[in-house]
Amino acid sequence: SLVYSGKDFTVSPEITEKYKLEVIANSDGTKDYDEVIVKVKDCYISAMSPNPATNLVTVDYKVKNVTSAYLMILNTTATSSNNYIIDVNQNQINFNVSSFSTGSYSVILVCNGKAVDMKTLIVQ
């Protein structure tokens, strides 16, 4: 069934879905077809602030269909890390970076034992 007619279109499905695209040329009515799979991520970091940070950092996340999750904060040389267990029924966590050395850190979201997303945090 036709979902949209026009130049630009955005979808936000709840589950991974396959869409069949039909493109019709206005000039002569020629049709072309393609299929696109829109994959939905169940776990991701949606926002992190402030960045750069000196004290408290807030990480907004989405975790769905998981039993356990945590954030791993890893320095660029991978010589130190801090883990923060997150509540899978919540969507935000705060942690303090005032004792961290100045530099760049990877904030890695781990869901059910697998790293699923990563953002960079700068500590000043």
C-alpha cells in the first residue's frame, strides 16, 4: 500500500522492516523499484551532556529487550576504565568525571554483554 508520495520521506518504525520503493518519473511515467531495510536499534546512546565536561555528565540512552546493561568509560590508551551499571527500566544516568584525567574517553554502551554503541567524551 502507498505510504507516501513526494520527494523526501522519513520513517521511524518500531521494528526492523523492509520497504519496497517505487519511483515514477514525472516526465514520462517510467517506473523503477528498489527495496530498503530499515533496521531499528534496540540499544543506543541518544545524548550526552555536557561535552566537554568537568564534573557531572548525563547520558541519555535507550535499552529495549535486554536484561542487563552498563556504560564502560574507557580512556584513549585503554589503560583505565570505569563501569556504570544502568537500570534497563530507565533512560538516563549521571556520573562524575571530576577525578578523571584530562583527555578523551570512549563511552561504550554494553547490552547483554555486547558493545552496541559508542560516543566520545572530552574531560577538561
